[in-house]
Amino acid sequence: MFLAIKEILHEKFRYGLIMAMFILISYLMLILMGLMLGLANENTAAIKSWDTQTVFLNKNSNDSLSQSMITKDQIKGLSKHDALVGATPVVIETAGKKSNKESIQFVGLDPSQFIYQDKLKLVSGRQAKNNQQIVLDESLKEKGYHLGQKVTLNSLSQEFEVVGFAKNAKLNIAPIAYGNLGTWRQLKEVDSSVVASGIFSDDTQETSAEPKLAHYTVKEFIDKLPGYRAQNTTFLFMISFLMVISLIIIAVFLYILTMQKMAHFAVLRAQGVPAKHLISSTLAQAVILVFVGDVGGIALTELTSLLLPTTVPILMNWPLILGLSVVMIVLGMLGALLPVRLILKIDPVKALN
């Protein structure tokens, strides 16, 4: 380790350039991971905020919440862990001359059930108390929406008052407007026999709990959200390719550095320095370079997440960041195995000649 640090300090410019490149590679991987997690959170923020464990949908809904419609005779019986949820995409528009339109998800809830009572995390305002009031996702504040404002939904002539803003109120990357199930039925243009789009439970349940409905664990339901799996898979492949590229870059640079130092290593070997000391120095260099790259990448990513506008979804997950950093260090050690082979084959006489 001492020899590795001394050499890095002696060749500051050369190793500084290599560290800068590793910092940029780490930065790019962490940014991609942050964007992947941010987009995933935009898809599932509301579902996770409800502490969902089980979801029931109509068997003919093709696994889609917005296409599912559950009737009264399809429900066997609801417990305190179950909540009816009606969801449909709508266009919200502010009343007045300067109208503002946004595409959102309207989610209808039953005020007597657990999601309405315990799971909505308000950042301002209060809960909707009647069918003329709604609660919006906090991101709509930046679009000009505010407490007390009058808005319309789709072609309904009725005006709704914005009485609150909620945190983590997003579904399928769209902000949510929370209202009641009666308003949801109006928007879907269905009669009172249709009670909800789905049943969400914060308890793990067996299929037999609702035999007339399709049963999903929360993971199965999230994986079936439109574009969710394809989006995450694309990002994971990009991060994996970057890891492979970083492994190759580390190996190539350490190989070149080792080739340039062959004469020095030969002298050291001729003086009786064991090969294991030279190998440990090379491995230590790899760890130091990658570690500095990880720290620099994390710092740049954290700074970027603070500077990016809130419209860009990015999420910092520190356990995953630390895990990725450890993987990068392991890749650095694997990349150092190539120059290690050169060191083991050093013949002091040939190298000096």
C-alpha cells in the first residue's frame, strides 16, 4: 500500500487523469441508477405509500388497473385491511380565463377505509371531505395549482376545490388527484353497481380471499405496470455494460502502467523484492483508483441531484450506491489481474537488457 500511494503521489498528473476518468464512469453509472430508481418511483410511489401487499382486479382487465371494473357481486367481503380504489386517467383544468391543463390520474377512495384514513401523507391543506373537493400531488404546485383553487376534470361541468397536497401521490408517472368513488364513477360513466377498479390490501392474502377476482402480490402487480419492466431492464443493461467497460478500462490502464514500469520492477526483483510485494502494490493501486472514482462519482451525483429541477425524477438509494461502489472495487481488483500476470513472469536479466 505504501509503495502504491508513493507512486501515485509521485506521478500526480498521470494518475490524476486516470482517477478523473474513473470518477466520470462512476458518475455516469450512479446517475443512470438514480434515474432508473426515480422513474420506477414515479410509477409506484402511491402504491408503496399505501403499504400495498395484495391487489385484486377484474379477471378480464388484462392486468390493468385503469381497465378493471369490480362490481358489488364480485366481492366476497372486505376486511379492515382492504380498500376500494377507483383509478382512471383524466385531464385537470383550472377554471378562469387563463386555463392550465395537465394529464393526471384520478384516484377515488372510500373515506371509511384504511388508505384514506391512514396512508395519505399530506404536505399542506387537509383531506377532501365531500365530492366537491380533491387532494393533488405536491408536484402540481409547480404547475400553478394552489389551495382553494377551482378546477374541472375531463368534461364534467362540476367544479372541484383543491383542499390539500399529498406526498408520493404518483401512479404510472402521472400525478394523482384523490377524490371519492362517486366522482370516479362519474368520470368512468358507470352505474352504482360498479364499486372500484381494484381492491388494495396492506395484508398478504390468499387467492381464495376473493375467488371471483384476479389476485396479485404487490411485486406481480408492479411488474405488470405498463412499461415498468422494460424501462428498468433497459437501465440495468446500460449499467451492466458500463461495468464491463470499466473493468476493461481498468485492466488496460494498469497493464500499460505495468509495461512502462517493467524496468523498475526488474530492478526491484533483482534487489530481492518478492513478487508478492509488487503484486500487492498493483492491487492497492487499483483499489485506490477505483475508490477515489467511487467517492468522486457519489459527490458529483449528490450535487447533480440537488441542482436538477424536480421535474427530472432522480432518487438516491444509499444502500444500492454503496453496493455498486463495492462492486466497482471488486471489478478494479479483477482488472488488476492482467498486469499481475506480467509481474509474475518478470525475468530481471531480460527486463534489464
